[in-house]
Amino acid sequence: MSVKLPTQVMNCQNFVNGAFVSATGEKIEIVSPYNGKKIGEMFSTTKAEADKAIEAAHAAQLLWADVPMKERTKVMFNFRNILMRDMEEITNLKCSESGKCFDEGRAGLMKGIEVLEFAIALQNMDLGGRVEVSRGVSCEYRREALGVVANITPFNFPAMVPMWTIPIALTLGNAYIWKPSEKTPLTSIRIAAALKEAGLPDGLFQVLQGGRETVEAIIDNKHVKAIGFVGSTKIAKMVYDRGTLLGKRVLALGGAKNHIVLLPDAHPELAGVGISDSFTGCAGQRCMAASVLLAVGQVDEHIKKIIERASSLSLGKEMGAIITKAQVEFLKGAIDRAEKAGAKVLLDGRKAIAPAGMEEGNWIGPTVLDNVQPGSEAASIELFGPIISIVRCKDISEAMKIENSVEYGNACSVFTQSGALAEKVIKMASTGMVGVNVGVPVPREPFSFGGVNASKYGHGDITGHHSLDFWSNIKKVTIKWEKQNDNNWMS
């Protein structure tokens, strides 16, 4: 299904206290990667505007915290139904601003809804606990909201990444401040409207548009207790350092350089499709994309399958556009530099032809580089595009030494039919997520998403069971009602 682009320029506003209002800072234009045309505009949120919105969120949260979780869950259930009803409209909007093809956009929204369904189930799962620890004495824990929390999200998943945190944080009783990417803010309008329609009380969900000034205002505000971030490693570290210096709870997810170990016994069709779709999906603009193929032994027939699959993709329908023209030029330059360094270009995305009528868009095709040297730019730097670098390895030990040498630690996959070899890769991979015959090893709820090393600053994970302790506090309660005859140190 083709993406339907907006027919007129949209006015992207903040969402504060249940109403859409314009900010007064710097003007920012939103351009579609599909055709290079302006599809929206907005104004950046100033510090004074951010502080006022967060103050209102703080007041609203004090009331929300007293609402039973079961009642909060009803709002989330309504929210889910609205998203399902408006699936096509929201998908078209998010694809128009991010460059995704329609099926990718819909899949991303469905993944976000999966997290929403997990949040809806919290009323039945996260029930606390109480134990009689001694005669007449019991201990229990109670989960309590933090207060006001914030999330700063990237351009590549305008709906999915914020939906990792919105439902969980709100269901746990927090107020939520969202700063979308200034490149893809339009989707936030639809999500805010859906929450309003779902019955969420005003002030609990505030959307503040803008860039760096807005981010810093949110982090610095005294009422913001926890900050989530997804983006590049450089910015993730900056957000982490600034937030933790102020004593705040921060979980900042950064970039990646994901490896796939390809073994000779791998299923040819399974490997061909899985590896190709991993590095071409979302035009390679995702932190879980395969970036380096560690080709162990004689796997040339498998590589042919990968190239066959990747070269068959239709730009605009099966593979989307790149977010900016500057990024397209960077990717082309990276291919040029790899070629000059001795890599062989097996599939050249620089020669890709743009879809008819979208020649002014940001397009590059799938690219496969062979004989890339470990430590080179193509093998160690996150390029963020549909490029996979093949590094030839004599055995698994050499492959895993290369995998472990990269500073990032999001994901590693292995394609093999041997359980023993797969287990060896699982144990040796220096990553937070591992896949076996899975090109994009993103866990399904309730399992948590999160990397290690330079792919994550902070502790815990941003989704699943492990996210609950990030978005809330645990209060421990010890109760004794009367004196016992057989007193001991425990009672």
C-alpha cells in the first residue's frame, strides 16, 4: 500500500492542559523525505512555556496518583481502541514525515499498541506482595508513581518509541511530558488527540515541540523526576550527564553497530530474507538494523540470496526514504570511502532510481559491501542507512572477537541450524539482545528492550517488566498491630 502524503501544510502545535496551543520560539519546518516538500511547520517551546506546562502537569499528577490503577487502565483501553480505529490515518501521517513505507509504519504502530496492551494488563500482574515475616509482623511493598516524567524521542519511530513509555508511565500514575523529534512531530498531534478522546484528564499528557532549548528546559525543571531518551549515543550521553547531575533518574538509549554471524550451515532462504530485511527495513534507520555481516567460512551462496532479496525491493513501497538529503550524501560518501579503502561493492545503492514523481525525495538503495576491514568506518561507525558491510572470518572465535571490539551493544544475531553454535554466540555476544535466525531480535512484550555498553546510559530497560521500576518507586511497609508473648529479634 502506498503512503498518502498530506495535501496541505499542517500546523504542529504543543498540547498543554488538554488543548493545542502554539509555542513562541524558533520556527521549524517539517519536510517529507518522500518528495522534499514542506508538509508542516511549528514553533519551538521556550523555557518559560515548558516550565508553565510542567507546573500544570505536576498539579494534575497529584490527583491522578489517587485514581485506582483499574480506573487509569480504562483510559488506556479506550486509547487502544482509538488507535486501532485510526490506524490507517496515523500510519500515513507518520510515514509522510519519517519516510517509512506504509507496512513498516503500521507495524511500528502495532508494536506500540503491544506495549499498550502490556500496560493494560498491569492491573492484573503488578499486584504488590505481602508476607507474614514473623508472628504478628508482616512486610509488603506498594508501587507508587514518581510524579512528572519526560520522554525525548527520535525521528525514526514517531509512534512506536513514544508508545514504549506513554502507556506504562501513565498507567503507573505519572504525568507525562513528551518532546518529539523536531523532524517528525506531526504524529504527536494524533496521539495527543487520541488520549484526549480516551478520557485522560487534562494536564497529565503534555507535548512540547522544539529542539535543544526545549530538551534542556525539560531536563532542568525541578518537577521532572525521570527522563527517557532514545537517539544517538552522543546525545544520549549528554542527556544522561545533564539529568543525573541534577539527581534525576535517566535511561538514555543510544546508537548501535549490530552484527550478524552467518555460518555455512544456515538455512539459505531463512538467512537470505532475514538478513536482507534487517539491513533494509526502515531504510536501515533503526538501532536494531544489521550493519555488519560476519561471514564465517564458505557462505557465498547465502550472500547471493541476501543480494537477490535486497535488490528486488521497490523504493517507496517496500523500502522507504532517508530522513534528510544531508544524510543521503553522508551515506553515499561512506560507500565511496569504503570502496577506496578496498571494499568491493556487491550491490550499489548509489545508483538507485527514485520512485516516479518523487525525484526530489531522499533516496538511496540497498548496498552490500564485501571484504570490509574490521575497525574501518564501514565496520565500526553507525551509518544509519541501508548498508551492510561483510567482514570475512575464518571461525566463530574470530567473528566474536570483532563483535566484541565495537563500543556499542544493542544486538547480535546468528544464522545457523546448530543449537550448540548458536549457544556459543549467545554467550559470547557483548549485547543486550541476541537473535537466533532472527535478523531483528526485538523482544516481544513482556520481555524488555535494551542494550548495553555505549548503546545505553542508565540502568534497567525501557519496556516490559523491567521498565516498571524505572517509572515508579517501591515503598516497603512493615506492619505490627499488637505485642506478641514470645518476643524475639524478628518481632
